[in-house]
Amino acid sequence: ELSKNGWLLDITKLKLGENIGEGEFGAVYEGDYMGQRVAVKTIKCDVTAQAFLQETTVMTKLQHKNLVRLLGVILHKGLHIVTELMSKGNLVNFLRTRGRSVVNSAQLIRFALDVCEGMEYLESKKLIHRDLAARNVLVSDDHVAKVSDFGLTKLDSKVSDNAKLPIKWTAPEALKKEKFSTKSDIWSYGILLWEIFSYGRQPYPKIPLMEVKERVEAGYRMEAPEDCPPTVYALMRICWEQDPRKRPTFHKLREKLERETGKCGPGPVS
Ligand code: ATP
């Protein structure tokens, strides 16, 4: 199916460069494909490669300015997944290394809005991400944030592997009853908002991982990050409504965030 639609790339046209990251299943390299700067994710294991081929099939159908774009795949000693290069790396590292003195709150809102728009697009396609977190958001050369890692993205809401769920980012009903939905993505988005406004801190800093599920189930919620605008914290809190039906849609959230951009005005990041 991939070859028919032109998603199969030519290995001889690919120049591999430096290693720029480690994925769960293999290294990520910078590269050049016919003059375009790209990122190349290599998957050596054949079984995993099959699963990733599924992932890329989903990706071929998705095009949005806030989703990391797939250029194609190369089948050569396993699988190479070629995507646009996001030269500023993942959002957690971006925020941690630069911090408050470099990134202002207008830029934080901009990142939040970027991710929200990407997710609004997935929502419109009825796709669930399942692993939305700042580590899975990448930053481009011109500081646009894009959602990546569609590894778990599926149309249906059944998940087979419960053991690998990112507990601090997963909604209570998804942890408990494996009930994934756009509303559980909204929960994760609230955690991601918290990560953004805390400049890449680990969520639930005061609670041992083993206790998080239970505490959240009992109603515990993180406090606002330092200097976080109350209006933004209010958005986090509606994303963390216990009842999924009470959480907003990405569409609604985007509208609310756009009102925030009006308050700070544009601010470049250096
Ligand atoms: P996990 O599932 O554990 O989050 P993974 O196996 O899916 O990780 P990725 O998150 O895709 O691996 O990649 C690992 C790292 O490589 C990222 O955190 C990022 O720093 C870098 N990376 C991945 N894709 C790109 C890209 N398109 N451009 C630039 N850097 C990238």
C-alpha cells in the first residue's frame, strides 16, 4: 500500500548524518533526502518494524502544520522512518535548557496553541493519540511546536498493552478501565500544559509514581506552576475533570487559548 502511494523512498538518495536522539526501538539520525533536511528513525527489529509500518500508514493520511510530517519510509535492514527535521528537538528539553530568562509567557501560550491545533485536527479525524506529552512534541527551526509519535494512535479505543501506559499523563478512566477517547487525550493535554508552564518539570513532583494513580483517583490535582496565569491554570483544571464528559473539546480549548494570545501579544524567542 505504501509503495503504491509513493511513500517508499530510495535509500541511495538518503545521506545519514549525526545521531540526534534515542527512541525506544532504535536511534534517530539527522539526514538529507534530496536536499531536504530530515530526521530518520531506524527500527531494526522485524516484528516492531511491522507495527511501525502500521503507524506510518496512519501518518500518511495526516497533514497539518502542527503534526510532524512523514516524508516516507525506507525498507533496508529493517525500517527507516523519514520525517521532517525538527531541529530544536523535543519540547521538554527545549524548555528545560532555555528556561524563564529566554522563553516568555507569550511563547509558552504559542506552544500550547500549536499543540492544541494539532490535536484539534486529530480530534476532527476521530483519532486518539494516547501518548500526548511534552516529550512527544517537537520544536522546529522557527519555533513551531508539532505533535509527534503516533505509535499508539488508533481509531478504536481498545489498547492491548496496559503495562506501558505513561501513568502521570493518562486519564483515570483510561488507567482503570482502558477507556481511551479524545477526552483522555484532553486529560493528557492538561498535563502537557502544566509541563509547558513549569518549563519542562516532571509532573507530580511531590508524589511517588506508585501513588499517583490512587491520589488522582481520590481527587488530588497538581497546583499551578510558578507564575502561571490563573486563566491558564483554569484550563488545566477543566482538562482534569474526573468525569470525561465535563472536559472540553480541543476545539473549545483552542478558542479559549486564542483569547490568551490577545493578552500577551507576540513575543519572539531568542
Ligand atoms: P518514546 O516512545 O519513548 O517517546 P520513541 O521511541 O518514539 O520514544 P522518539 O520520541 O520518536 O522515539 O525520538 C526520540 C528523540 O529523538 C526525541 O525525543 C527527539 O529528541 C529526537 N527526534 C525524534 N524525531 C525527531 C525529528 N523529526 N526531528 C528532530 N528530532 C527528533
